[in-house]
Amino acid sequence: MKVEEAIKKRRSVRKYLDKKVEKEKILKILEAGRLAPSAMNKQPWDFIIVQDQKTREKIAKDTFFARFLDQAPLVIVGVGDPQLKYYKIDVSIALQNMVLQATELGLGSCWIGDFREEKVKKLLNIPKKKKIVCLISVGYQRLERTKKEEVLRKISRKLVPRNKKPLKEIIHWEKY
Ligand SMILES: Cc1cc2nc3c(=O)[nH]c(=O)nc-3n(C[C@H](O)[C@H](O)[C@H](O)COP(=O)(O)O)c2cc1C
């Protein structure tokens, strides 16, 4: 798959089949993150691969936009070192590399910013001095929707529009 195709194909996927992601695919996804650029090549990141059902249920609990994590076969938690100025950018680039690699492998994914940081840090033994930047869910997309999911979809479509702004609205040649 060309990069352009992966970029265009990727959409946030929140419904997954009850099917594990193969280990080789997980490793390819992680490798795509490992190769990401980072400021001064510090690579200030750790990634936690969460597949355990109970752990995912605990992460999903008490959230609004991440409730579907109990149904996602795989969650990758992006951890950064806040002592480094660009840690959030560095970890984010690595996570987006993973998202694009997942797309090429026929997997759906979704960025998750709705998490209880202290709770998740405790749950996953993340050292106090580290920060969670974001999570991504990964899995095979499920196309059918239950009635409850249909209702939730309508609510979230109202809260979060799906359209992308046209280029002419966001670019400025030479000056703002
Ligand atoms: C930093 C970040 C945090 C996000 N957090 C959530 C989240 O907690 N739950 C969720 O369902 N989607 C989350 N999203 C996905 C966005 O809602 C989604 O990217 C946006 O609506 C555009 O849709 P698309 O990804 O299909 O292009 C997040 C995306 C980003 C980049």
C-alpha cells in the first residue's frame, strides 16, 4: 500500500470483531513506531501492549469516549518522558506511524485521549515520573452495528463532525 493510500483509507474505527491481532502484525506495528523521528533522536517513549480483557475493561470504565476499549482486542499505550520538551510530539508521531502501519495491515484503529491517567498508570505499573500521552486501539473492523451502537453513533456524529476542512480554509501561502 502506498503511504497516500493508507493516509486516505485511515478512519477512526471504534467497532471491532472479536478476533485477536496476530503477533507478527503487532510487531510490525510496533516497529513502525520505533522508527519514528524524535527531537534529538531521544526516543523518549515506551509502549505498553494491552490485550487482557479485564485490563481493557478497567481502562474503558469511567470514560465517555473510550468505552469501546472493552471490545477492542488491542490497546497500545504511548508513554513519554516529560523531562524532554518535545515528548508529546515524539510519542504522537510514533503512534501515528503505528496507526498507518495498522491500516496497511488491514486493521482499524482509533486514537484515545479520553483516559484516567492516574488510574491507568497504576493499573499498568507506569513509573510516576512518566506521562501517558495517548492510547490507540487496534483491531479488525466490525461493520454491523447493534441498536445501542446506532444510537451512540448518532449522538457522537452530532458532537464530533466527520468532515475534513478544505485546504483553502487552512493553508496560507507565505504568510498567515
Ligand atoms: C489526540 C486525539 C485524541 C482522540 N481521542 C479520542 C477518544 O478518546 N475517543 C474517540 O472515540 N476518538 C478519539 N479520537 C479520534 C477523533 O475523534 C477522530 O480522529 C476525529 O473525529 C476525525 O475522524 P477520523 O479519525 O475518522 O478522521 C482522538 C483523536 C486524536 C488525534
